[in-house]
Amino acid sequence: MNFLKRTVTAIVFSSIMLFCMLKGAAWFIGLFALCTILTTIEYTGLANKYKQADTSRLWATIAAFTFYAAIVGLAIGQGGPALFLPFIFTLIVIMIRELYFRKPSPISDWTHTMFPVLYIALPYALTSMLAFTGTGADSGYSPVIPITLFVFLWCNDVGAYCTGCTIGKHKLFERISPKKTWEGSIGGAVFTMLAAYLLHKFLPDWYSFQPAWVWVGMALTVVLFGTWGDLIESLMKREMGIKDSGKILPGHGGMLDRFDSALLAIPATVVYLSLVGFYAG
């Protein structure tokens, strides 16, 4: 029953994401803005339960959203450094407000309030650097790379799960994630790189503008850093003593559970594409 629930949720969730990314620039920006808000709210809720921190959900969300909006604005070529002024003002407010509330651990509050900017808002915002050419919203928008990145993540999940369940024996990182195996990770990587090659071969309208090795290298980057992203979130949950980050997605848990791999794979993909001489932003 849980497997069926997970499968249905994954199909619905993936379909919504693909619809928004294919629909156009405004839908794309709105999708990841909503993800930024929901994931930040989820994280701050966890932080407030962890060691009784007193993080402001409101100001953490404002900080994450204004940072997201500034990066997106730069990516679509709609402004300059002034785009960061709302975020800077929010940062000042977050620092000053601790002077007046007499909370027991202001450093902890500052840390948990600002951590979502780095861990959540930045990766979501960088999706725009993968999707826009910087020449204006609709005219410079292409969903090819963001969709490909998430397809690679999904392929890795399926490949790793099937391989791990079938022949998995050697633990990958037992201290943090006891169920993950080396066999599963290698199987996921092979499956994802094969998918990259097949996409290049059979969908030339989308992928022929770069050689096959670029897409295969991107697949390997997504697999490697996506796995680390998954382990990082597992480490965080283990430290907090929780199984799932939330309940918004039946069978999967919360937003952090669903996007854990992407939160590290997205920045890594931006760096990879820059290093190979191709950058979509």
C-alpha cells in the first residue's frame, strides 16, 4: 500500500512540475517560488522543534523569497544589484529583532532563520540560471535543462531503487542511511547515464545542440551530487530525530524529502555546465 501511495504521489507531483515548466516562464518562476516558500516554512517548523529554537517562520520565509526573487531577476535580465535591496533590508531586520525579544539563543535563531537562504532559496533560484538566457522572460526561456535535470534525478531514484532491491548488499553510508547500497548507487548512475545517451539520440530537437558526452556528464553530476544531497538531508533528519520532514506529500513525507537530491544537484549542474563551456544562463 505504501509503495502504491508513493508511486501515485510521484506521478502526480512529477506531472505538475513538468506541466509548469512546459507551460512557460511565469509558471516556471511561480513553481519554484512556491517551492521556496513551502520548503522554508517546513524547515523552520522543524528547527523550532529541534533543541527548542525560536526561529521566525515569517522572516525566514521573507528572506528566502526575496533572495530567490533577486537571483531570478538577475537570471532573466530584469535588473541589477538593486534587486537585492529587499533581501538586505530583511537581513538587517532579522539581526536587529533579536535585540528586543530576549530569546535564550539568538545565535541559534539567526542561524536557523538564515540557513534556508543558502540551503533552499539558492538552489531553487539557480533553476532560473538553467532556464533563461538573460534576454527577457519568455523570449529567453527554455525548459530543456531544468526538465532534464529532474528527469535525471527521477531516473537515478528508480534505477537505484530497482538495483538496490535486487542485488544490493554493500552499504553505501550505513551510519546515515542504512538502506542505501553501493550496488543501488552504481545501478542508478548507469541507468541515468544511459537515459542521457538515449535522450540525445532519440530527441534531437531537444538535445542535439550539445554533444552526447555533455549530457552524459551532466547525468553523472546529477547522480553524484544528488546522492550527496540525499545523504545531507538524511544527516539533518537524524540529528533532529525525525523520520520525515513533513506530511505534505503522501508516501514521500515533506518538501525536503522530495527535493533533497535536487538541492545539491542544481548548484552542481550550474557549475558543471560552466566548466564544460556551456551555460544556459
